[in-house]
Amino acid sequence: MVTLSYWDFIGEEALSKVFPDGFPGWALEHAGIMETSLMLSLHPHLVNMSLAPTNEPAVFPPYDVLPPDPGLTPASGCLVSPVKATVEKGRILYETAVNAIAKVVRQHKEK
């Protein structure tokens, strides 16, 4: 068994194509450009971009406080706006992740 997360296989080359204005960081990408682009590419019928929130990126302190302050998360639940998501960006992310993950699976299949 191999346990992995697709985002660990998205390198700088793909990030620079998907985020030409700069990558906001993994902490903000929940329901953002990356995941919305993947859904546009894989399941476009499930995405309604007219409902995409346009909120500014969430701002978090560089430390954790428990219990977490729910006021730090925008009401939409999106930590960064997904309005710049596209099918092409989704294809870049998908191909990058699938190719890298397939390589890992092939390496461990032989063991």
C-alpha cells in the first residue's frame, strides 16, 4: 500500500503555469483555483462558476490557536477565490499528478 496526496506531486513548473501571478500557498488552496480547476477538467457539469466567491484570500497568523477562530475563514468556506480556475489549469494539474503518482506506483509494484 502507498499512501499519498496528489498535491505533493505538483512541482514548481506546474505551479508557475497554474498560478502565473504567484502561488498563494497550500494553506489557502482549499476549494480554490487548484481544486476548482481539477473539477472543471474532470467533471465540468458539477461546477457552476457563476457561484464562485470573489473573496480576498484568508489571512491566518503563523501559529495555531485552539479552539480555532471560525472568523478567520471566509463565509464561503473558500480560503482563496477560485474565479481564475480553468479547464486548462485542471489538465495541467491532473497530468502532472497522475504521471508522478504512476511513477511511484510502478516503483513500488516491483517490490
